[in-house]
Amino acid sequence: MTSSKPTQPVATSSHEEGGLGAQLAATTLVAFSPTLCQVLAFITNSRQFDGGAVGENCSADGGGGAAAHGATYNRSLSGFAQLYSEKYLSQPGWGASAFYGDMLSEAMEDVPAAVTFLVGFNFLALMLYWWRGSVADIQYGPITPKGARPDYIDNGVAHSILFTLVFIGLSDFTTVFGLDEYFSTAGWFALSIMFDRFQGIVLSLNVFGLLFCVFLYFKGLLAPSGPDNGSSGNGVIFDYYWGMEL
């Protein structure tokens, strides 16, 4: 009579030699993805759509926006195509440089408020990290190809609940919904702050993410945390995008 004993799942390495194709794909993603995110944020709340600004951005350019150019563009992909063709396409280089400058200029106006917001609320995530094993449980992943078993902090749900409660509590939630006669929230910022500062938030996250990946690249190269590390063999750009360690 034989007995079978369950074995730990072993992760398989997905690093494959992709050569030039892998390098081109990684380079395209690193270059294109942040730009696409910023363009979508621009369409979401740029002052050049629907007759001007939205939310807190209304007076940011002293009454500029689409109204100042004598046109109103629909806040959609088709509206963006119309705006670009009418305002930028005839400029040198099909207007890419002029558009990119205008887009980043609008986003930069929101960066100070966006950074303050992001730093404050990402502190909540650090609190859950510090409460490791109490508020947030520790979970373990499968055994890696080199025998390590990484641990993860299961803080997603806890952070979601804590973020929502703190965000509502510090905003003007009760004023927006006419509940001040029953109870009051702090009113430190508008409930619409993430939408109002969306371009600045996306720009800040893009810049931080790209720079943080540089740090992670050199950390994995010079001071890895576990045995599963090293280059994929597909070039620096691919390793930057893929990562240097588990």
C-alpha cells in the first residue's frame, strides 16, 4: 500500500529568449503606455472640451480652454480627433510636439495638489504594511524555481475599506449630498478631487512609476532579496519592464 503526499506547486520560469521581438515589445510598452494613459486623462477632464474646464479647473487658465478658441469639442475619442485635427494637425510634425506640450502643461498645473493627495493616502497603505500580520494577513506564494517561498501582505481589502472611509470623512461629502444638518465631514477637499486633478494624478503616477522601476532594476541587479533574480537575456529595456527579481 502506497501513500501519496501532496507536493508544493513549483512556479515555472516564464523568462524566454525573445530576442529582438521581446526588446521591441518592451520598448514600445514603456514608451507608449504612459503616453496613452496621459492622453486618456487629457480627454477625461481637459479644459479644451465641452466649453472649458471641469470641477476645480474652471478658472485655472483665466477663462481659456475650448471656449477661448471659439470651439467646443465633445469629451470623447471622436471629439479628441476633431480637436487634434483642427488645432494641432497643421502644425510642424503633425502637431505632436505642440499637443504634448499643451497636455503636459495642463497636467503640471495639477501636480502639486495631486502629489499631496497621493502621498497622504498612500500613507494608509504603509500603515497596513506596518501592521503586518495583524490588520493584514500574511499569505504565501508557490515555491519558486530556486526554492524560495515568497510571502505577501494580503492588505487589498483592508486598504480599500480604510481608504474609502478616510476619503469620505475628510471630504465635503455631507455638503455635496445635503447631509450637514445630520452630521458633517471634515471638508478638507472636494469629493471630486480625483476627477478634478486627474491629469496631475496620472502624470505623477507615470513619473513615479518609471523612476521607481529604475530603482527596482538596480536593486535587483545589485542587492536582490531572494535567489530568483538576474537578467532575462533580452536586453536592458526588457529587464527594466520585466523586472530583475521575484
